[in-house]
Amino acid sequence: GAMRSRAEADATLQTAKLNPAELLPVVHCLSFGPRAGAGECCLLQLEPGLCAELEAGRSLVIRGEKEEQVVLCSKDKTYEMKIADTSNMLLFIPGCKTPEQLNADQASCNIIHSEIAGFSSNYWELRRCRPKLKKLRKLLMEDPYEGPDSQKDQTSTISKYTTEDLLSLIQASEEEILHHLQAIDACKIEGYWRILEFDYQMKLLNHVTQLIDSESWSLSKVPLRTCLEELGPLEPKEMIEHTLLSYGRKYIDAGEVYFEMHEDKICRALGQMLLQNAVKFNLSDFQEVWQQSVPEGMTTRLDQLKGLALVDKSSRPETIFLLKVEDLPEDNQERFNSLFSIREKWTEVDITPYIEDLCAEKQTVGALLTKYARSSMQNGVKVYNSRRPIS
């Protein structure tokens, strides 16, 4: 339409029963531009920290495959993206002046004609979420590394993954992905991230612990150089070093590299090896065999098997069996469903290792249990069972 005059604007104010004295003298006349379509622009609401990232020239990345829920990642954090509808239409007006700017600029003419470039009735809202890392292990487990002599590795057609590949496939920030690769003891072989096949991992660990025993080294001071010299003829040197890194902490003393071995991690791995060969194991037999299987000077304790094995106290005699948290679903409700199908009633101590990875930033295990389980007392002990019937 035609441009409005000041008189028309004043008449409109009068009809709307507004007192011009209470308003700024400047009138904005809005008209839709030729290309002001909905859906041309998307709005994204950012918290100050993420704004600062962009202003500093760093990028935010949207990650996910077609069938996945979209997430946005900074260098070190992951956010869920959800569409939020607004009841007010949001208009995009290039070069729009705010009341503060108009007040500062008294000289501006008293009628401004603005063209609306686009509009929207929703925006993307970000919520910090847990990185979705389960898939990382799953991808690497498609083709675990069985060692340099493996025939399978020469003929395997399964795709292998570089850091770049993982960044495009995993819904997590780069730092979260790299940290998780370290946590699952992945290892870069010829540029690809691999997980060592469990038996191969045990074979390597066995070489290292036998050498420690035969040399009578202190577990807190295992020399890298001698390990590589002694074990080099048996396995690739980078595999020996990877094993020491996986099961120990590296430090330097008088220019030499040493490792302090992690007792809990070694005991856990050897416990897993024993349990992997049996469906259920008599608990007292297991504890005896387990203690005999670990290096001299190490002490096995059941809490080293948290999130890996579960003791059945209700069976006579008591038994223990393998139950790995990484094999359980990532979704909260599905996780609880599968736990309650394994065991109807859980104590908080037993269930905690299987749900603590689900806790959001400031959430407690207690809060999760309140939401997904109901509690009751059984022989004076608080137990949790499902809120819904488990099919």
C-alpha cells in the first residue's frame, strides 16, 4: 500500500485510545517486503556462553543422521535442539532501531518506514544434554582389532573410522568424543580408531603382568623401555605401550618413562575374562579363582566389578554373572525396562552402577529412581521395582 503520513498515524492512535504523550514521537510503519515468506529464516536461542563461542569465531556444529534427533555441539558440549512455538509472531526487520537508540538519537525524523524481511512463529531452543556416545563403541565393535597376524583384518570389508568419520556420525562434541575414545581404551591404528578385541587385550595384559612378576618390579614403577625390549619380539611395540597406557598411568622419573599400574582396572579385566566363560559362577568359587589369577600384590574386591557383573544374593549358593552397563540401552525408559526385566526388585546399591551414566548435569541417582521406579521395603531394605508392567 501507499506510505502512511503522520496524520494517518495519529488518527490510528486516537482510534486505539492511546495517549501519544506516553509514546515515543517516532512512528514505525511496517510493510511486508516482496520476499517476506515464513520459513525462510530460523531463529536459534543461545545462552551467553555459546554466543561468546560464535563471537570468538568458533563454530557450532549440528550433528546427527537422518533418523536421529538433532543435536548442536560446541567444542566441548552437546545440546538437544527442540522447536519452541511462540504465541506472538516474530518479525525480522533489518536495521530496526530500539527505543534506547531512538531516545539517544532525538534528531531522527518522526516516521520510519520499515520493511519486514521475514517472520517466524517458532524458534530453536537448546538444552544441554548427555553426549550420545553409545554408538561410538558400537561402531568400533563392528570390527575389533585382533592383532597384527589377524587374517580377518586383511580381508575385512567393514568400514573403519577416522576422527573425521566419528565427528560426523556421533552426536557429541569433539572433546567429548576424544575423551570417550580414551575411556573405552580405543587406539589409533594406521589412522583409524580401533578397539582391541577382548581376548587380544587379555593376551597383551598377560604378557605385561607376567613380565612384571618375573622381573619382580614394583607395580608402581614399571619401566617402558624394558617392557618394549622384552616384549617387542612377541607383539608390536605400540600395542605394548597401548596396554601400559590402558592399565596404568604414565610418568617420567630421571628421564625414564614409567607406568604405575591401576590395580582396580587390571583386577576388573581379569574378573571379566573369568566371567565371560560361564553363564553363572558360584560366588565363593569365583572369588577364589579370581584372586589367584591377578598379579602378585594385587587384591581383588567385588566393587572393582561395578557396572560389569552382578551378584545374585537370592540364589543358594550365591552366584555372580556378567552384566555390562555398555550393553544396556541409552534411552532412560528403555534402560529401566531392561533392568527390571533382568531383576524385578533392585536395591539402590545394586542398580546405581547401571544408571549413574544416565544422570544429567546436576541430577542424582535418587531423582532418576523417583521418576522411573517405585520403592517399597523388603525385609527392612528399600528396594525399587518398575512403575509399569514389564512385558
